[in-house]
Amino acid sequence: MSSRLAAVAIDAHDTEKVAAFWCAVLGWHVVDREEDGITIGPADGAWPRIDVFAVPEPKTTKNRLHFDLRAEDRSTADELRRLESLGARRVDVGQSPDVTWVVLADPEGNEFCLLSGR
């Protein structure tokens, strides 16, 4: 038997803000709330989930692990506008100007990518 990815953890100062952002981005909801963090996941109970944990220190460097998103029911340009309206912002992590994806950051600076359409 192999392992299964159960959750991805995100460190945050404002767990509520970061969890709300990712719920809005993914169409997920809060699954569990504890003193030190919030778990979000799909409404159907599927895995994996995202755990947003409170930490005292600020983010200081580029993430070594990040999400790659792809628009499901709209154009990439429309999805980019939606993500920015939710609080995402474009960031430069050293990507070349001719890449086919957009690098963004969540409200606390955690990078993720929006990939171009299939």
C-alpha cells in the first residue's frame, strides 16, 4: 500500500484571511477549526485538504512548494481577473517573460501559479 496525500499545510499570520482566500479560489469550505489552525476542503469530503496554521514569523523567501491552478470553466484571462479580485497579486520569482503561466501570491505572499489553458 502506498501513502495518500491528505493535506497541504500553509503557514499564516491571519489564518482566517488565508483560509477564506483559498476557499473562494477553490470553491471549498471550512472543514475544521481549531485553536492553531483551520482545515478547508471540498464540499464532497474529498482529499486532499489544506491546513492553514498560525505561525508567529513572517514569510521571508520564495516557497519551495506551490500550487499550480488551471481554470476549469472560464478562460485563463477571466480566471486571472477573478483571482486578482479575490486578493491575489502578481509576483516576480525570477520567471522569464515568455512563460505560459502567471505567478501570483495569496494575501500573505505564498506563491502559486495560474497555468494557461490546456
